[in-house]
Amino acid sequence: MTASVRGTVRRMQVAVRRFGLPVLLSGVACVAVTRADPADFQAMPGLWRVVLRVVSNGHAGPARVEWHCVNEGDDPWARFAALPMPAPQCRRSDQHRSSTALDWTLSCAGMPVPSGRGRVEFDTPEHYTASISLQGRGEVLQVEGVRRAACTGPSD
């Protein structure tokens, strides 16, 4: 064991003897439960492959693939939640953002308010799933996005 590692272990042992293990563990717990700032959205910039499937009567239709480049600092609402609306008269409202998800309600003309819900959820900074559901119809759109590469130029 190197001298620096031995010194660190010795300081930890002294701290545990002096302040007790519960104090040490409570400090570790405070660090572990610190929440990320929602403004620090956890999606990586780069070239994203997005697969969209329209769902009808509980069955996902054929895949439609889209590619788009996300740059550092892009608005996640514009880049990841800009999903095709189930009807032209539907609008997003009550938007909520955490560091790994975007949630919203849908208001569609001629339907009860709220008419539905949408969600984009990142399980890693390079992969997400998304869906839109409507009242009375259930899920109407499934989406999966995977980051494939860095963007190489402004025209990407």
C-alpha cells in the first residue's frame, strides 16, 4: 500500500473513532441523495437515430427512421420532445423537465382536457424511449432514440 493510500485510510479510521460511523454514513447518504438540476439535461449531443412507430389498437406499426443532430446547448424540448402530434389540433401544455425526462399533457380540440400525455425518458445519456397516449385510445406513438456518433459539421 502506498503512503498516500495508508494516510487516507488512517484519516478515515480517526474520523470514524472521533465522530462515529453514523455521522460518516449520514454524510455519505447526503451526497448520494443530492438531486441533479433539471437545467442540466442528461442527453449527449451528437447524431441521433430515432425510430417512430404509430400504435393502433394496441399494435405498433412499421418503423419510420429519422436522423437528427443535437448540438451542445440545444433546447431538449425542441430536439427530443418535438414528436409528431396524434392530430393537428393537439398542443403540448403543462411541460415538466427533470435531468432525465420530459413530461407534458396534451390538449386536443374536441377532446376532454387533458386529452393525453407525452413522455421522453433517458435511461442513459445515449438512449431514450418516448411515447404519447390519448384518453380513450391508450398509447398512439412509441419512439426510441439512440446516439450513434458525434456530429461532424454544421450541415449534419
